[in-house]
Amino acid sequence: MRLLLASAALLAAGVGAVAAQDAVRTGPAAPELAEGKAVYAHWCAPCHAAEPSLPGTMSLAAKYDGSDIPAALEDRTDLSAPVIGVFVRNGVAWMPPFRPTEISDAELAQLSAYLTAPLEDRGAHTPLLADEMVQLHGGSSE
Ligand code: HEC
């Protein structure tokens, strides 16, 4: 009986955690994160959005297979501004480096603020660009 109660409690906790995850990823980002989210949507989401077939998301899914680090950058809580800066300015694998004429230092700071903010402040996942959706899903609306 004790065991049964314990597993029922665990199950309830698990269901709660899933619901909480869903609940936090809706709506717009907190106002102070809007600029950074726009930078992310323009420069990063085409490779890193929460869509498994994108190059960045696919590579990171392989890299972190078996760990609890999520594949989509927008779901990460382990990144820091210095780490993001190194990758953005230097690139890695197929990821190109971004020059300050493309992403200014101010925009990089906003981008980093967005990617390091508490999940519940980030709002809904950044949608893919419309034409990428057509390419990926043959025009079907998901
Ligand atoms: C052309 C596609 C592409 C674009 C655009 C791109 N990335 Fe990447 N990014 C990748 C790939 C591929 C990797 C994974 C390389 C690997 O397997 O280690 C990666 C890796 C990373 C990593 C390392 C994560 C880790 O844990 O190893 C960070 C951080 C990152 N990208 C941030 C960004 C940011 C921020 C932007 C937007 C400014 C961006 N990327 C734009 C393709 C891209």
C-alpha cells in the first residue's frame, strides 16, 4: 500500500511537471526579452528552432543524446552569455560566425538575455518562418 501510494504520488508529480512545462511556453516573451527573441527568430531559429530536422537542433540532439539537455536552444537553461558569445562570434561545425555588422554587440547582449532568461519569461517557442514551414511540412498547417 505504501508503495502504491508512493508511485501514485510520483505519477502525479510527473504529470504536474509536464503540465508546468507546457504552461510556461505560451504567449509573448516578457517585454524586456522581446528584442532578444526577435534576434533569435531572425538569425538562430532557422537552424535552432524546436523542429527536429533543422541542422542546429538535429546536431545538438545527437550531441546530447542520453542527457537531459534539450536539443532546441530556446529550451536550454544551461547556457551563459559568455558561452553564447563565443559560439555566435566564432561559429562551430556548420554554424557560421556572425560579425558585429550582422549581430551588433548590443543585439548579442539582448539575444543572450533571452536565451538565459527563466523559461517562463521566454513565452512560446519561436515559430519557423512561413516558407520554412512550407518546405518542411508541405504547406500543411500543424
Ligand atoms: C546554419 C545553421 C545555424 C545557424 C544559423 C546558427 N547555428 Fe548555432 N549551431 C549550428 C550547429 C549545426 C551547431 C552544432 C554543432 C555541433 O554539433 O556541436 C550549433 C551549435 C550552437 C551552440 C553550441 C551549443 C552546444 O551546447 O554545443 C550554440 C550556443 C549556438 N549554436 C548558438 C547559436 C545562436 C545564438 C545562433 C543565432 C545567432 C545560431 N547558433 C545560429 C547551426 C547553426
